[in-house]
Amino acid sequence: MPAPRQPLSVAIITLNAATQLEACLRSAQFADDIVVVDSGSSDGTVELAERHGARVVQQAWLGFGPQKQFAVESARHDWVLCLDADERVTPELQASIENALGAPANGAYRFARCNRFLGRYLKHGEGYPDWSLRLFDRRRARWSDDAVHEKVISDGAIGTLAGDLLHDSAESLAAYLSKQNRYTSLAAEMALAAGKKTGFGRIALSPLVRFVKFYFIRQGFRDGLPGLIHIAIGCFNSFIKYSKMLEHGKSDAALR
């Protein structure tokens, strides 16, 4: 018999994720409880989740951080693993999770996320290891309230687990760029709300510094053309975020 461990819930947020969710649910079957928090899917997501034994809770969209925290609070157990519908737990990561839950030394754990982009799993640059803190005791950690670029906030030391979380969105480049456009708008709004400033230096230098860091220092060039395109889009996102901050700032000034 396997050694006893802390009971585990998996929490997943969804919206029209029927084409992605099944592989995620199959990889999470080792959990004692799976809760899917859906925000109004119309493509069979709910029915698919229920067929795989998940509990489904409906919740109108609250923003990424609040929605994920709602899912955590809907879990049956205190130890929660948070997944997105387009992510899969590898066997090595599953073994690490179950081993850690046998006698938890920390209240939260991170692990590497391996992102697939243009048909290739990236192993360098910005796409890897993409450390993700997703396993935690909800009595000691929680999701931030950020509408985008949400993160888990823990009150203690964070452990690191072996094994990758595979991220395979299977979205087109056009859909990816559309999503990035929404994210940069939210990021600009959050930065301005926090009192951050922008100007020529940030707009001009931030993309350049980012490219040097991820393409050369973190060897993104080893991921071929997908790696180059992924990093180039990230640099452009930085340029656009600061440009949108400038645009909002000028609009605010015009109103005064």
C-alpha cells in the first residue's frame, strides 16, 4: 500500500475549455478531490468535468486572482494543487507531490512549468523553468487579488519539487497575441494604480534588456525559431505595457 499522505484537492478554473480539460483531469486523478470552478461555459466543459468525477461550481468571473482563490476556498481539503485547464501533471511531478504530502516540510511548493509554443516545448529563455507556486496549504497561503499576473502569497518558506507541469494551450498565434493584448492592458492599469511611472527610458530600454536576458543569458536561442518568437513577443509586450501606461497618463492629464 502507498504511504499515507495529506489529502489533496485539485482546483481548476474554466471557461469554454472542453478541448483542453480532459487531459488535465486525467493527469489529476491521483487527487482526492477535484473542483472545477466554471464561469459560464457553453461548449460542454461542465459535462466533461462531471464525467471525469469533478465537482463543478459556477461562479461569474471575478478576475484571475479572486477566481482562483474562490476555487481554493471551494476545495474539500486544505492542501490544494491549482491547475489551469491547459496544464498537465507529469508522472515525475505527481510522485514529487505525493512524496511532499507524506510529511510536508513547507506550507507551499513550487515546480517548473514547461510551456509549449508553436509546437515545441521550450526548455530555455523565458519559457522555462517558469517557476510556478501551485501546491500549498490554504491555511498558510492564498492567491493575490491581482486581475492579471496573479501569484500565490505564502507566510513561510517555499519548497521546490522535481518534475514539470506541462503547459499546452494549443492556441493559434493570433489567439495568443489577442490574449497578450488584453494582459498588457490589465498590467498597465495595475501598474498605474500602484503609482508606477513610465517614460522614454522604460519604453525604449525595457524590451532591449529583456531580450538580452532571455535570449542570450538564459539561452533562449537554443529553442530555435519558437524560442526567438516567444521572447520577441515578450519584449514587445513590455514595450506595449509601458506605452499604454503613457497613453493612460496623458489621458488622465487631459482630464485635469
